[in-house]
Amino acid sequence: MTDKTTTVAQIMSTPVITVGPNDTMSDVQDIFRKNNIHHIPVVDDGKVVGIISKSDYYRLLHGFTLFKTQKSEEYNDAIMRSLLAGEAMTRQVATLAPDDSLEMAVGFFRENLFHALPVVDKGRLIGIVTTFDLLTYAYATPLIMED
């Protein structure tokens, strides 16, 4: 990453798959199963109010029951249908602005061990930057091998 003028807006992922605080964790479960994503921002009226990571989801799911019996699966499904995203989300979410530098994003990731940061413009979600986006950007240009 040698170009210090590259902004978050240039590499962020759009559109962003989101849920609302009143969506169930069963909805979150379906999104994770159907999409190759690891973070879902929780949005209320266009504003980011939380985020649910796949790790958070797995931790929650495996915390209900330890055994994979049919009864325990039914119990887990019932809980997931009744638990709301707003109850399970991480509430304090760091965000980036579209004109923030990639250097700033990398700093957030390194210092906080984050793997995704919502990109917000005028209070509204417009994208998401993940560590995968940064890796894709960093290795998009073939390296020039010197003799």
C-alpha cells in the first residue's frame, strides 16, 4: 500500500447487507448462511446502531446448548426466532468516513483488532470496509520482481 491518497470510498464494499434492530437472529442466521459475509451492520432509519459478526453469532448459538441433539436444535431455533438483532448486537461501533485514508482504516484494524468497519456519510451507512477489502486492494497490482 504505497499510495497514501487512496480513500476508504475507493475500496469499500457496496451495497451492504443489513438488518434492523427488530429483525430476529433467525433472520441474521439466514443471511450468514446465504451470503459469504462475516459482518452485518444493524441499521435503524439509515443509521448504524450496532453490528453483528459471524463470531458473535457462533458464540451466541453455541452458548445455548452444547449437545447437537434434535431437541437442542429445536430449542436453539426457537431462541433464534425470538431473540432480536438489537438485543444481540455490539452497540459501540467505530465507523469510517468515505474520505478517510486507508492508512487510517488500517490503524483502526490494527489497534482494535476489528475485521470490519461501516462507512458512514452524514450519519448514513454507505458501505463497509473489511480486512479482506484491504488485502484485495493491497494485492490487486502484481508485484514487480527485481533481479
